[in-house]
Amino acid sequence: MRPYDERLDHLLAQAARVFAERGYHSTTMRDLAAASGMSLAGMYYYTRGKEELLYLIQERCFTRVLEGARGALADRDDAPERLQAFIRHHVTFFAHHMAEMKVLSHEANVLTGDLKRRVNAIKRRYVDLLEGLLKDAAPEERPVDRSAAAYALFGMMNWIYNWYDPAGEIDPQRLADLIARIFVGGFADARSTVQGG
Amino acid sequence: MRPYDERLDHLLAQAARVFAERGYHSTTMRDLAAASGMSLAGMYYYTRGKEELLYLIQERCFTRVLEGARGALADRDDAPERLQAFIRHHVTFFAHHMAEMKVLSHEANVLTGDLKRRVNAIKRRYVDLLEGLLKDAAPEERPVDRSAAAYALFGMMNWIYNWYDPAGEIDPQRLADLIARIFVGGFADARSTVQGG
DNA sequence: CATGGATTCGAACGAGCGTTCGAAAGTTGA
DNA sequence: TCAACTTTCGAACGCTCGTTCGAATCCATG
């Protein structure tokens, strides 16, 4: 790997950490310079500016989640099992990359213009992937309710950054199981009872 | 109601709307002046500054949710029914006060010092209320898992601001039902299956 | 050692921010 | 009509921000 790429990766990693801690808008380029060990002006050799820094963090992280999810589904056929695998992957990935995933979740809608469009394109593919799984698991469900259920699930999973401590009493695997079972069990229950209402 | 209080309420309502739209940090006092029809300096007759504006929005909104939840539970005894009532109240309140609730959810951790402490005191009481309901509904559950389940539920409910359109195909009542059934059904399921793992 | 591109950075710029101040205008009660 | 108080606001201040620029330094190659 070229030294240039290593330096950029280091900058992005530190930026993600500080963005996650302080929030994007409260973080100054001077904060990032201090955290990365570069000078203020030095960072501009690696990026066009603060917004591109956020874009690169989000784009790289989202791409990894999407590809990871596809990998987790690759060798499974059973619909409910695929749904569970998706949830387990998302939650454990989140727990192992808290900073980047927090920046992805909490700083959505900060990017503008083309950068926003590019990240949203990946997000669309990721949401479509989950909605496809829900369709396979519950083909008779109304599409609108399936969509709402998908967002409810993303809510459970992405809210993690507000409270979860990966080093605490609940390890990532157990959290993933808990969330997967709440949703899979509850989604089945919701189908059988809400349907007529 | 004194004209002063009416003007302050108006300012807070407009501020909540703009904070929800643009985010707290991207909103300038000049934006709020334009939205509220006051002059820039005029707003400082009603508030000590931008941070107090955010505090008042959060404190008032949180107090209303907490009291509303207590009211929704007042005439119920059955534990699962109380849990459902809490969820239904939270979701419908959220749907009917999207701006304030988005500011409450998304701009948590923006306040500092005493203002942060005061809002967190209300939040603590609200979280305790839900954890109490979960304890009554599932007394045999490990406290740690109950806590995680509570946050998973808050995630489902609070994530709403990222996607839900109260004027769209799903009315607030139906969304509340969907989320309540996903959680109540899934929580029961999670208890019976996760327990031994 | 000399060369030229890659990399670093001190210093400064211009813009926008939250806030302040003192005066002006409006309102009330006698 | 006057005085006291409440409410409004134009103008400006001081500060911090993201970004830029040109020079300095590093480093692989001949």
C-alpha cells in the first residue's frame, strides 16, 4: 500500500473517531489536525475539505456494510434464516465499527449535492436488500407495512450508537441475537394479528 | 395567557421547526429571526441565547411526553397492556409533534453543563418508566437484557423522524400498532428462546 | 551531489457566527 | 399629557471557522 493511501486512511480513521465523539458540525479542521498529527494545511493535501472527509468515511463504510451483508447471505436459502443473517451482520458490524457507523447514522443528511447523491445510492441498495428479504419472508404482507417494518428494524439497529458499549456486559453477538429475535419473532406476530386491522 | 408567553411559545415553535429541518448547528440565529418574524436582537429579549432555545424546546417536549405517558398508563393494570399503551402513546405523540421530537432525539448531547443535566433528569425518569413496565411484563428477564430491549424499543420508536411521513399512507395509529406488536410479540419470543443462550 | 516531484506547514484571509448595546418605539395607568 | 415600563431592533463587535498560498522540507532517482 502506498504511503499516501496509508496516510489518508489514518486521517479518515481519526476523523471518524472525532466526528463520532463531537459530532460533525462541532468538529473543527483544527481538531482533526490535532487528532491525526498533521498540520491544518497538511490535511488539504489529502482531501478537498471537511465535507469530502465526511463523504469518504460514509461511502467507504457503507460500501463495506453492503458487501458484508451480501457475503453473509451468500450461502443461505431459507428466507427467515437470511433475514436473521442480515440482522446479525448489521449489528455485529456496527458494534465493531462504532465510530464510522455512528457517523453514517447520525450525520446522514449533512452531505449535499453530488456527494449526498452518491451515498444515498448505496443506501438505496442496502435498504432494497433488506426489503427483498422481508418480501421473501412475508410475501403476503402489504408493501407499505413491509417498508415500515424495515425502517423499524433499522431504527432498532442504528440506535445502538446512542447507548451501546461493546466492551460492556452484552457482547456484540448477544446483542445481535437479541435484536434479531425481537424483530423476527415480532414481525411474524405482527403479520398474524395486525393483518385484519 | 400573557403576550410575552405567547411570543415565546411562537418563537420556540418556529425554532423547533427550523432546528428539525436544518439541524441545530446549521441553523443560525438569523434563520430563527426570519422564521419567527422577529429581528435578530429582538429574540434575545425572550431567551438568553441559542442554547437556551434548544433547552426550552427539549425540556418542554420531554415533560409533555413523560406526563402523557403517565396519563396513558393511569387506568390500566395488566402489564402487557400497560407496555402497549406506553408504546402507542410514544409513537402517536411523536407522529403528532415531529419537529420537537426530532429535535429531542437527534440533538441529544448538544446541550452542556446544567442544561444538559436538567434534560437528562427527565430522560432518566422516562427510561425508568419503560424499564419498570418491562420488569412487570417480564420479571424473570436478566436486567441487562431488559435494558437492552428498552433501548431497542426506543430505537424503533425514535428512528421515526428519519423516514416517517404522518401525512403518508400509514396513519400514526397504525404505525403505533405495528411497532407495539413487533416489540411485544418479539420481546415475548426473545424471552422464550434467548434465555438459555 | 543535483534534480524534480511529493509532501508538509506557518501564516493569513474573508466570511459568517452568536451576542451585545443603546436608542427608538409602543403600551399602560393616572 | 406625562412618566415609567415593556418591547423592538439597526448596527456593530469579537471571535472562530474552513480554506488558501507560497515557501520550505523530504526523498527517490540519475
